[in-house]
Amino acid sequence: MLSVVPGESDGRDDHVAGGEHGSRESSVIDEIVRDGARRMLAEALQAEVDAYIAAFTAERDERGHRLVVRNGSQ
């Protein structure tokens, strides 16, 4: 899982015109963008998993059990 470590500099100047309030607004916007990116990545990964499972849904072992399933599914 990705995590953000506050207080570490990435080399960019985080100073925002407008003083403290500008910096606080910037961090709120940054968090909204990060959350949106996390959601997009999670949805893309879910779609990839769904496609992979669908592609192998007909694959069965000698007992008739599916070879590709979600964890905890049969």
C-alpha cells in the first residue's frame, strides 16, 4: 500500500502565495488528488483481475473445480 510521509521534501518549493492558509489549502488539494489517484489505480487493478478471471473461467481441473478463482471463491 502506498503511504505519504509528511515533512519530507521532494525538492520542490512548497511555498504558496497567501501565507499559511494557501499552504493548508494546497495540502487539502494534494490529499484529494492522491485519494483520486489511489481510487483510479484500485479500479484499474480490479478491472484487470476481472478480465483475467473471465479469460480463464472455463479452465477446470480433473475434479471440475475452476483453476483461476478469487481468493476464497470456487
